[in-house]
Amino acid sequence: MPTVFPEDSVGLVSPQTLHFSEPLALASGRTLPEYQLVIETYGELNATASNAVLICHALSGHHHAAGYHSPDERKPGWWDSCIGPGKAIDTRKFFVVALNNLGGCNGSTGPTSLDPATGRVYGSDFPVVTVEDWVNSQARLADRLGIAQWAAIVGGSLGGMQALQWTISYPERVRHCLCIASAPKLSAQNIAFNEVARQAILSDPEFLGGHFQEQGVIPRHGLRLARMVGHITYLSDDAMGEKFGRDRKAEKLNYDLYNVEFQVESYLRYQGEEFSTRFDANTYLLMTKALDYFDPASAHDGDLVRTLSGVKADFCVMSFTTDWRFSPARSREIVDALIAAKKNVCYLEIDAPQGHDAFLMPIPRYLQAFSAYMNRISV
């Protein structure tokens, strides 16, 4: 009996792999001689190629943003709550493109790929990539797909940084930018959290200088710790309190330093273990460095107004009240700079207890605002 998917689902989807033979110069001074990007698309590109929407992913995201890869897949793509027929990004109106960025570990060229120069897995020899590098590779992707201008570029967190960079690097190629739970650059505290996570990985004995894959091992302990640290910052104190409180695994305390006593400990250990089985350690290092390096205003002596003076897109900026990793104050920095630069921008601060992860969740007020903005730009 065939699987019946929800009416608002894009249903079964298949990734596509696109190869690019033209070398890509990177901000680091290095060059990728060739590379591939894995993408998924939902909906149909119209005759004028004017209805395309690019989805930019966050740190651990990838190309599988909506639908299902198989009838047996338990969970749909990571942003399925927002992409599909009748949803905020309505696939009856838009042609949606989601990709796995360079340096990723879900099919696009990255540390787990073979280096054509050596025939060996790149590992830690894969070059450091930046948000600007990603945007340049995405521009080539748009060219390949025949998309001269995106109707909208949408992203949350690190994805929001990419959407913002697009408007700076390619102002004529973006009509609307939706920057969600993001920032114009990381705070010192955010860089510090990233460094703790990186040190957890780098100090794992099985990291082996980043060439662990050749030795058939995984720095699982370091990845677990990195994910645990990160996951704590993605949730608010209220969200963790509501979900776990001080609930214990057993009625009585064991007075044991090594075993799990509280439900929140169990949850973090599970999240860390699950992550360590599916994500590459070198990719984690690269993604956090890309976050740290992002600072487009540095090209204009830190003047964000001047940096945004040349953008052409209209903006929708959204933040969440309990997001302390990318607080509303950081989104307001973007909004204030856009207003000062006399650009069109709307801003919504959503009261939500879930913390940074709220941008991934089907919060009614969030989805209503998201849908309302996308409806006004549909062609």
C-alpha cells in the first residue's frame, strides 16, 4: 500500500548532485580546483525564473529541508514546518532550492571528500571557507539553474548571515531577504562558545590531526561534548526548565559522579551521541569558524550602515525574545542600520520561550508573520 503523505508536504524528494569544474577562489587565498554541491528542489520554476527562493542552512543543516527521502523516513526535512503547499514558503507558488554548503558532510565537497590533487580524503586539509565563499558558490549554483535573481533568500542563524551577505555581494540578484534569528557578526561570548566546542574536538585522542577517517576512527567523544555545549546555547533557560526542570532519572539520588542523575543530563548525552554518529568533526570546525569570521562591516571600518548602503533587496528581520545566542538586540542592529541606510525593512520580535531553536519550530505567531511576508512577494 503506497505511503500517504500529509497534504501540505512536498512528499518524496530526491537530492541532486551538481559538479562545478571552474576553480573557486576562497577568502583564505586558497582555491578549490573543482567541487560539487548537493541540492534539493521543491515546486516548479516558472517561465521567467522569477519565483525562485534559496534556503540557506545553519551550522548543522543540509540540503534536506522538506519532504521525505523514503516512505519509511520518520522525520521530514529540517524546515518542513515552513516549506510545502500552503505553508509559509508555499511550493505551489515558489521554486525552492536548498543546498548543503561547501565544507559540509552531506554530499557537497568537504573534508570527507577526496582531494583530486592527492586522491586522499581531504580531512583537515580542506580549506577554511567563509560565508562570502558560500555565497559565491551559491551564485554559481543560481547561474547553473538559470536563476538571474532570487525572489527571496531565506535563512535562520548562520543561514541568515548568508542571506544578508547575498544582498551585499550580489545586490541586483536578490529581491527579498528574510534574516531570522541572526546577527551582523558574532559577539565575543559566541566566539568563546565556538572555541570551547572546537577544543573538545581537537583534544579528542581520535581526532588524529583531522585525518581520523583514514584510520577508520571517529573523534566521537569530542563531537559529543561539542554538541552538548552547542545545544545548551540553542535552548532558553525557560525551555529547559519546562522540558526537564530538575526531574531525576530515578526516585533517589545515587551520589555517583559518573552516572546520569537528572533528565537533562540524559537528554544532552543522547543529543551528543546521536550527533556524533552523523556529523563530521572537521565540518563542525569549519562551520564554527565561518560563524566567527562573518563580519561584513569590517570592509568599511565596522560601519554597518555604509556596508548596507548598496543593497537593493527589501528585508524582513525576525527574532525571538528568549534567544540569548542571537538575541533580539543583534537583529535590531541590522534593522537600525537598514533604516539609517534608507532601505525597506520590516521587523518582528516574537515572544517565544524556546530560545534560539525557535526559528525551526512551528510557533503560530512566527508562521503567521512568515506566511504574510511571503504571500506579499509571491508572483
